[in-house]
Amino acid sequence: MTTEACQPVVLDTNIVLDLFVFADAAAQPLQQALEAGELDWIATQAMRDELARVLDYPQIVPRLGFYQITAEQVLAQFDRHTRLLAVAVKARLTCSDPDDQKFIDLAVAGQALLLSKDRHVLSMSKRLVALGVRAQSAI
């Protein structure tokens, strides 16, 4: 057993969909790192709630059927891999999309790698580095 701490990571909802719904090839290294216990995926209940809401979107429901998975299975995967934390204090940076603020706040509070495909989040990457957070679209 290693004494080295796992890298904390915050995943936005689109990355979670890539992981557990779309089986995106770009998400394979992330999937492997999660399975190997190399990452400490931190999240909040609000992030889980957002995922549950998105899984019910009319454009997502048919994709679940196509991939023969249910929203409950995706949420079970979320629950299996995440460590739920309290809502983080608002970071000094404000995202132009209020829905993305919770991911930024938690990443800053946890000094975590922030994985996102959202342009609002990624456009803040230089400012986030100054706060000790790397924001990128894949590992």
C-alpha cells in the first residue's frame, strides 16, 4: 500500500457523461485512474443533483437507451467513485456561467485537478493556475 496521497479531482457533468454514458475514448485514462484508486474524485450533492437532472434531458434519455444503461446505473457509478464533500466556499474567481461555479469553488478549495469540457471553465485556466488549480479537458 502506498502512503502517497491520491490526486484530488473535480469532474464536470460533461466529463461524467463521457465516462459513464458515452464511453468516450478520451475518458479511458480517467476511467483507469479512477478504477486504480489513483484519483480522489471529490464532489458535492449539488453536482450529483445536476447529473441526475441532466440524465433526464430529452437529448440524453435516448443515448442511455442506445448504450443500454440507466440513469440509476450512472448515478451508482458516481456514488461508487466520489467522495462527497460539503459545498465549498466561493472562490475568488467568478465563472461567467453560474452553473459552473460549484465546480470551480470545489476545485479551488480542494486544490484539485478540474476536468471540464466547458468553455467557460477552460477559459479561466490561467487564472485558476494562480490559485493552484489545473483546468483541462482530459488527463
